[in-house]
Amino acid sequence: MRAVLSIVVPLLLGACATSEADPAPASTTKTGPVVLELFTSQGCSSCPPADRLLAKLGQDTELAPLAFHVDYWNGLGWADPYSTPAWTERQHQYARALGDTRVYTPELVVGGAVGMLGSDAAQARRAIASLPRPALLPATAIWSKDKVEITATAPANADVVVAIWEAERTVKVPRGENAGATLTNTRIVRKLERVATAGHRGTVTIALDPAWKATGAVAFAQGADRRIVASALLPR
């Protein structure tokens, strides 16, 4: 079953700080990874196939899959522990930019430019192949036990944000549409914060919860039309 709702909530971005170690370079390639954003929920029975597809796509180092767990399923039997209103609002931002009148799960947004059913592997691969590759974003990360410091230079027409993800979690769902199922979620977005505004260099320091397992990050530049024009993986 898909959910189709229309709610709006605020997305909080921001913070800054100082460095404490040598930064790790993002990459030596000339292009960045294609950012894939899956809007999903543990309360949605149609989402597990999309979650599995995202995990499979994550094996390709030229892709940067991210799972944004929305909150509009939470009142229907099971509250997704990784959901937040901010991710629901992000999906609404895409709906407005892409001219869609609805939000639903599972939805996959490729490169900030096109949305589709999140479990449709063929359509996802066509979109990945057809979109221009993002430029390599000038960005570095300094990781420590309890925080990460991200520095990036934004292109003239796009702000830079960074997504911090948790690599994988397995949860047994006792209620809702997936009652009795054991679900594995990958690339769970835990933080999304602005690093730099268009045309500027910026730094942000993000606290890491010690309970998060195998964290990683991708920084990307996104214009007013929501298209992602530059990106960089920031391995730990």
C-alpha cells in the first residue's frame, strides 16, 4: 500500500566549528556520485522491496543512496524509529519542484531531478544513466569518535548540504502493515545540515551519536530547482 498525504513541517539546517585532524580527501575522480534519495517507512508494506533495491544500488561506488524515513505512517500501527517530520518536508519540497501533487512511499528521487516508484529497478537505472553526472564537489571531512567536521566550497548557483548516514539497521516490526517482519534498512539519514551557501566556502561540525553504526557522509550542492549539480562521498 502507498501513502498519499499533504503535510508541511520545517527542515532545520545549520551549525559550524573547528578542526582537529588532517582532512580526508573526498575523491580523486572528476565527477561526483549520483545522489539517490529514497523516501520510505517501516510502516509501509510496499517499502521493503524499495529498501532492498537501495541496498543493492549502494554497492556501486558511483552512487550515493540515502534513505529518508518519513513520519506520515507513524499513526497507523507502527512508529518508524528513524522517521522525522523534516524528511517528510523534504519530500514535499521535491513534490513542489517536480510538479507532483502528492507524496507517497516508496518514492525514489534521482539526482534531485526525477521521482519514481522506489522499487522500480529498471526505471531507476534508466534515470541514473540518462541524467548528467554531478561535478566533483570540493569537500573534505575530518572524522573523530564523536563528531565530524565538513568543509566545502559551494558553486555559484547552489547551496551545499551534507547527509550523515548510518550504514545498516535491522528491526523487528511488531505492528502495522509489516507486523511480524524483520526489516533491514540501509543508508539511514541521521543528519542533514547546510555546509555552505551558494558561492561561498563553509564548515560545519556535526555531533555523532555513539549508538549509530558505521556512519558515512555525502556532501552535495543543490540549486533552487532541487537538482544536484555537484557531490562528493566523504568516507570515514
